Amino acid sequence: MNRKEISAGGVVYRQKDGQLQIQLIQDRYGKTSLAKGKMEAGETVEETALREIWEETGIVGKIISPVDIIAYQYNHPEYGVVDKEVHYYLVEAGEGTLKPQIEEINGVDWYEPQEAWKKQLQGGYSNNDIILQKALELLKIDV
Ligand code: ATP
């Protein structure tokens, strides 16, 4: 039996001077991605998503709706093949200023939707395409 891992995170957005912006992180593997992290005992997936967004990026978010779940496998040096599931939510940014947790991620920033989509296509994991696409759809944004 492969090891299983469940993580949760979000497509975080904010309004800045009347312009919608999307949060993207640079993960510790050098790829464009979304804030997320592993579930802890006693947490709901929504709680995990908001805790990880807060810990990794310094932003206090509010869940707006589920987006989707992605699944992938990766090879862990100790545990071997891991079956991973990541639950993503659309999350509105509340208080807090961007403060990347450098132990976990390489960086975090805000991007206008068009720019975020381009960055995702160029440097993101392809299974996150659908996540960003669905989130933009929920926000009624065409890219
Ligand atoms: P977390 O605690 O945030 O879930 P982690 O660093 O323990 O993070 P992953 O982000 O899943 O775990 O990274 C483990 C491996 O999977 C790395 O090699 C990474 O590049 C790869 N990976 C990360 N995200 C994806 C994805 N969406 N699709 C495919 N592989 C991914």
C-alpha cells in the first residue's frame, strides 16, 4: 500500500485599487504553485487550507467555495511512492501582508489574472491549470 497524503490550499485573491489580483507562490521545488499544506489531526479540510495559507503567506483568508481536488503521485526518499490528494478552495484575502515562510516556500506574490494565468502555464504544475481556470471562472474572469 502506498502512503497517502491529503493537503489543502487555495486560490487566494484580493481587490487592489479596483483590480483583482491572484496569489501565486514559488514552491520549494522552484515551480509556480498555490499555497497548500498537509492536514493535521482534528482539522477539517477548510481549516487546513486557511491555516496553511496563513502560515505560508501571512494572509488571513476566508473560504468562498470549493474549487476542485487534484491527485498525483510522487516519490519520497523515505516512504517511496506517495498518493497525494490536494483540496483547493477559492479564498478571499482578508487582513495580513505577504510574508513568505521561507522554510516552506521560495516566495509569494500577487498577479493580475492574465499575468497569473501566463505564469501558471509557463512555470506551474499542469494539473493546477484546471484549478486556476475554475477559480477564475468562479470570479467571472476571462483570460
Ligand atoms: P505540502 O506539505 O504543501 O503538501 P510537500 O512539499 O510536502 O508539500 P508536494 O508539494 O506535494 O509536497 O511536493 C512533493 C513532490 O511533488 C515534489 O517533487 C513536487 O515537485 C511535486 N509536486 C508538487 N505539486 C505537484 C502537483 N500539483 N503535481 C505534480 N507534482 C507535484
